[in-house]
Amino acid sequence: MAEQLYDCIVIGAGPAGLSAALFLARYRRRVLTFHHNSPRNIYSHGVHGFLGHHGIQPTELLARGRDEVAAHGGLIVEGCVTRVERIGEEHFRVSTGDGRVVGQSFDARRLLLATGLRDFTPDCPGFREFYGVSVHHCPDCDGFEVTNKRVAILGRGKSAAGFTLGMLTWTDKLTLITNGDPGDISDEHLAKLAEFNIPVTNQIIAKLEGDAETNQLELVRFEDGDALACDALFFNLGTETASNLHEMLGCRIDEDCELVWVDADQQTSVPGVYAAGDLTPKSQLAVVAAAEGAMAAIHIHKSLIPESQRV
């Protein structure tokens, strides 16, 4: 049973969650943040496009964030939240533990979900050696670094065609690899790719090869023995939510992207429950997630101001 009522519990300690926790702590709110598992960009060699922090290691950015939250009086707990429930008006309960391990419960007047997404990653030898340096999933984050370089795209269907065409922003030396599964890619999509001299191969990847010391990809080796020389590979295989806590609470899903719907205040369809970061429909960038976390905190704080203090 929870012993105290926090103003807000933040679940997730990535850029969105920590940004929210920092602002809430600076508003002198009682805020508890749960930190669990690796961030989505843990393998990245640097966070790009984050003003003032361009190129910073993801682990360093988050470590700084945790220190800043703690310095302002925010409490950060390392633990996995396995259950959330609404137990009354402006009263939520967050629980840890999974049946094998006895957990604890914590209560709050507001919740912020910042649990993020997980990427579906390629299942082939060599992937981990190059991931984050010369293998990427986010063109917005890492496209600039492959300007005029040879780039392979791993994906399937219409979405992969659009993803590949988007890479023309940085380079025209592109090859789309469907890995034996073209999906719903149509003749129209293929014609559009051909218009920009982008070849498409259905060959199946056997492994990725390159310089293990520098993590530089050099070849995509196929099962039939053929190889594609390239300087980088981007994959577009889809994502899934990193937790189902939003489902437990009954939060509405945005039909267009199947992520958690939020209003202009970052509030979900469940009053008192907010969401920020990659879990929500906007651009999946660290700087955007941090901004959403800050906005959520501002509106959470305003929602907690007593009516007697309003005009």
C-alpha cells in the first residue's frame, strides 16, 4: 500500500520523462520517476540535432538529466512498473513486481507515460557490431552523416519505398533490400524508385560485414553469395510500444499511427493521465521528446493549482 500521494509519477526516464520530471521538480511538485531498461537510442554513437548537446552520447545525456532532476528534489527509482490503475478521482496507483518478485505500490494525483517504443531490428549476424555507427533506423537523426554515401535500405512494402525516397535528401546512392519479403510494394512504387535510379533487390541478407574496430559497415552479404558494397544501412521494420500501461488505463489510440492519442496539453483521453515522447504521434526525436515532456509538465502543474489560486 502506498504511504504518500505524489503530485505526479513519471514512468520512463528518457528525454521526455526526465524533462518532465525536471520541470515538475522546479515547480516544487512531489514527483517520482521510474527508470527501467535501456533507452531506444542506447546503441547510437551520438544524439544529433539536440541544440547545445549535438553529438552527446545518449547515456551521458540521460545521466546528466537524472542528476539534474535529483538536484532539484525529484526522486528517481530504478524499477519496472508492471501495473497502473485508477482508484479514484485524481488518484492513480502504480505497482512494481511481476508475480515472482514482490513489488511495491505508489500513488499519485497525475501520471505521465513516457515509456517509448521498441524498434524491430534486423535478425542477421553483424547487426549489433555496426548498429548506431553505420547502421541506423532514423534518417532525421543520422541522415546528414551519410551525405553522398552509398546507403542500403532494409524494409518492405509501401512504407519502405517512401522511406527510401526520403533518403534522397542526403544521397542518391541508394539500394532498397526487401530481404525476400517485398510486402505490399506495388508496380507504381517500383516505378517511382526506378525514376530516381534506385534499385530494389529481394535477396536475403546472410550477414553484415565491415571493420569491427571502427564499427564501419562495408558489405551486405546475401545468402546466394552476392554482396552489396555500402557505407551505411538504414532499416525500416516497424516498432511496438515498450509497455502496455496505456492499455491498462484505457487510453485512446490514434488510428492514423496506432500510438497514444494526446491533446494539445499532452493529456490522454483518460483525465489526469499524460503522455510524451515516442509513445505519442509526433516526430520521434530526442529533442522533440524533451519538449513534449516539458509541455506535459507545465500542463500537469497548472492542473494541480488549487481553484482558490485561480482568477
